[in-house]
Amino acid sequence: MTELHWLPTIPDWRQRLRALPTDRDTAWDNAVALANARLNFVLTNALDETIRQVLPTGPETTATKKVRLAVLGSSTLTHLLPGIRAAGLRRGIWIDTYENDYGQYLQELSEPDSPLHEFKPTAILIALDAYHLTAGITSGLDAESAEAALTEIQDRIKEVWRLARDAFRCPIIQQAALPVHLPVLGNNEHRLPGSRAWFVTRLNQAIRAMAEAEGVDILAVDDRAARDGIGKWHDSALWHRSKQEVSPTVGPLYGDLVGRWLAAKQGRSFKCLVLDLDNTVWGGVIGDDGLEGIALGQGSPLGEAYTAFQEYARELSRRGVILAVCSKNDEANAVEPFEKHPDMVLKRGDIASFVANWQNKADNIRAIAQELNIGLDSLVFIDDNPFERNLVRQELPMVAVPEVSDDPTGYPVALADAGYFEGLSVTDEDRERTSQYQGNKARDALKAAVTDLPSYLRGLEMQLVWKRFDKIGLQRIVQLINKSNQFNLTTRRYTDEDVIAVMADPDAFGLQLRLLDRFGDNGIIAIIIGRLRENKDLYVDTWLMSCRVLGRQVEPTTLNLIAQEAAKLGARRVVGEYIPTKKNGMVKDHYAKLGFTVMETDEAGGNRNILDLAAFTPAETFIHVVEG
């Protein structure tokens, strides 16, 4: 399958690359568009070289935090760096990269005055080649010796993680070992304890278990190579000539695996899959062919392929991806298969937003984003029709539109290979996301039925359950901190270690807030981090909330909690800061609306605000507050 096959081909790509404007922000936007094309190794290098000349230090403004990625390994890695940087560009992230001197990863980690320490990485990729990892392993080893060798290499890898964490306190991703070794026993290679091929298999299992315990992520190149064939990923001739374990031709795909991890760390993975229906979810046209005439289910290869795609979409939904429908159809016809076809895997209740009409799909996708209260850059739209795909790409370039053929067997492959929904963990809130959106519809129905806002809020029977940060909620806390953009006063991004440090700090507090009402559990909807300063000011380091609960008095109720916890620490005032980004303009006047005094403003549009706790009176709301 073609490299980056889910991306479209841009016919005049080279001409557009040569014509990149000199204006930094315009050049950035154009380069992001060029990165979202089907690029091979040569084109990837050309894009990387050009953008580094036009923007040597990156764009003036980006919607994401710039990344300094250290790639530390035991083989030649230089040829992989353009693919990593281009993958970041594809997702709107500027990545600076650092590669250790050949084989010197441990020395550079250990020496405080090394170039690595001067680089100060904000993320680290550990890429140890399989030859290095299996040095000393021979088929003559007995089971006990092989086990001892496995334990030793695990300890060495753990030491690398420890050094990296102690020095830089940043996220780490460990590359799995590529299965480059040939078998010497055959089908029953596992019966030879000292087999290097079998040792790599066992080592990858052990690394994953260690990573789970240590909070390290995995770059699963072994899984990818198993799908593509190791011959695509590794060329032994190149290894012997230049110690390139990963073949240059697969560099763009390798880079994309890294890029999607960095995007997930910044909360930039996509959230919603928008489905066309006719010839996408089922074969045929429901309005013409009728319920009995569409291809779906057992009995035909085509029908089974559509069923398989629905099963994949449902699996995505079960791990937290929102499903929506955007179809040119009469709504009654479009809904009928979901309710009546015996082979439909997806049911109407699986779809959080269902839009079926004869308007253009770009406008309908805008309506879906508005209904779900998520950004357009959170949507992935899949459609068998090339006209519709190109229309949406042109009108909504921030929406991801995978390039697919009319063969439904390729639909789940395109979604999986593209890594749009790359995740780092799955929480209970992820699994319950569809029911939360269904609950939102019920709340909207109640709001439409009552004549005044107080009656609506009283009728919701809301309960805000709050508690301090804890290990149980750690994954969800970090997830929200790193993906919330709109209602986020400072947009600071924190790692697991940073959150744990807040939990251990006696002069700080971290609050996680969950909102329940008569229609269900909204999940964790707000995160607060407060830090007491020496002058007895409580600085609100982080205040973020889910936009889906706006207008329900959660904001003043949260301030009541902040004031309460600040007073427990002995604070005299609460200081709130607004740091502007491209996406958080909605909260510019947040503190002023809550009664803070605006003390300072800056040229960028930010502000600093003060609340005197001695004069503060808690707001009365319709929300019952309990400590969980």
C-alpha cells in the first residue's frame, strides 16, 4: 500500500512548494496544507528543507505548543528526522529535533554539560535498534541465561528512562524493537531460549509491561512492521553500509507515528467521526434501493465489507470517539436502516449528531460541530464520493478527510493507518461519551420547554462533586489539561509527573469537578490548579472547563470552591490570569464577569485579575456541591 495512502495527491505540489510566500504566518498555513498530501521520502525531505529555510525558527504564532524532541538511539537516525518534523507540520505543530552523536545516548543523558542538556527537550524518543538490544544473545544460551539477559536489558532501559526523567521531566516514548533477526529454528522458534528473533518478541512484551508501570508510551513499530512486512521497514544492506535500521523509504510513515503521539500529548487528536451513509455505511442508495435493496450483512462480500466498517466505527465509539452522520438524504429514509435493518451494526443511539438533508455537506458539517460544541478541527469526515471529499477539503481545510476509493474494505484501514484518533489511554468518561451527548439533547429539550432560565436550571437538579487530584483520576486529569483549548484561561500543558507534583505540594491544590444532573453524568467537566505564593496570593495556575456545561452556573460555583480552598491555605487574595491563544478568546473577560478587579492588561490581550477574599461573598446557585 502506498505511503501515507489516506492523504490526497496534490497535482501542483512542487509548484506550490516553490511558491511559498515570505510572510511567516501565510507560509506556515500553506506549508501545513502541503504536508497534508501523499508524500514519499523525497517530497518529505524537500518540504522539510524548504520550510526550514522560510521559517528557520517556526511561525510567529501557532495554535499549539512548540516541541523540542530529542531522538536518542543507538543507530543512524538522521534520515528519520525530516519525516518527524513534516508529521508535526501536518498537525500544525512546530518540532525542533535533536539527535545524539552516534551511539552516545547514555553518555549525553548522564553528562549535565552535554549538547542534549543544552537543547532542553520537551519530549524524548528512545530508539534503540534490535542489534544493539540483542548484543551477546546467541542460540547457545540456555533458558536461565536467556532470562538473565532479558532482565539485564530491561534494567538498562529503565535506567535510560530514569536519567531522562530526572533531567528533563518530560514525556518519553520508547520505540519497540524491530523484528529484524532471522529465525534459526523455524516455526517453533520460541523453543530456542537464545534465539535473537524470539528474544526480541519477549523483550517487546517486557517493554510494554514496564512502560505501563512507568508511565512511558510505546512507538509500536513492531506492530506496524508486522502489517507492512519487515522487508518494507528494514534493509539489511543499508544496515551494514550505514547502520540505518529503519529504511529511508518508510521515513514518512515512521515520522507520522511519532507526530501523532506528539499531537495526542497536546490534546490534538480528532474527537468525532462523521459518516456519509449511501455507499459508505451501506452499499447502494437507500432512497432508491429501499431497505431490502442495500448491500449489508452476510450473504455477499460487499455487504460483509460494509458490516465490517460499521463494526470498526462502533469499536471507535466504544473507546470514546463521537459518531455523527452527514448524508444527502431525506431524514426518514436515512434513519430507517438504523432502526429496521437486521444487519445494521450501528444503531441510532450510537450517533450523537444525525444530519440528513439536501444542503451542501460543508454547511452540514459546520452544523454538526456546533451541535456537539466541538471545534471543526476535531472532525474526521469519510465519504466515498470524491466530489464531496474535495468540497469539504476546500471549504473546511481544518476537517480531516481521508482519501478512500469506492471499495469499503479500505475504509477502516484508512482510518486506522491515519491515526486520527490516536489515544494514550481510555477513561470511563471516554467510554460514556455518546451517552453524555445524548444527555445534552435531553437537557436542550428541557430548556426549550421551560419559559425562564432559573426554572430550567432548577429543573436540572444539578450536583457538583469535587475532590482533590488523585492517582485514580490521573489519566483523565492529564488528558483534559492537554486537550482543552477554548475554556482554558492559561492553556498550560502538564505531564503525569507535573500533576503528581501538584498533589504532593502542601502549598498547592488540584481540584477535579464532576457534574451530575437528572439526565446523567457529564463526567469530569473542570480542572483547577491553585498555587499559594509567598505574599499569600493564591494564583490560579490552571482553570479549564468543558464548554458543554457553560451557562449552568458552574463558573461561579467553581469560584466558590476556589475561594474555600484558598482560604484553607491561608490566602488573602485570589489572582487569576488570562493568557490569550487563538482558541480561548471566549474567556477573555472570565474573571471580570466573576467580580475580580482587572489589575493589568497587556498588548497581546491578556489580563491579570485580583479577588479580595475578605470581601468575597459566595454566589448562590442552583448547584448542590458535595465533596467526593
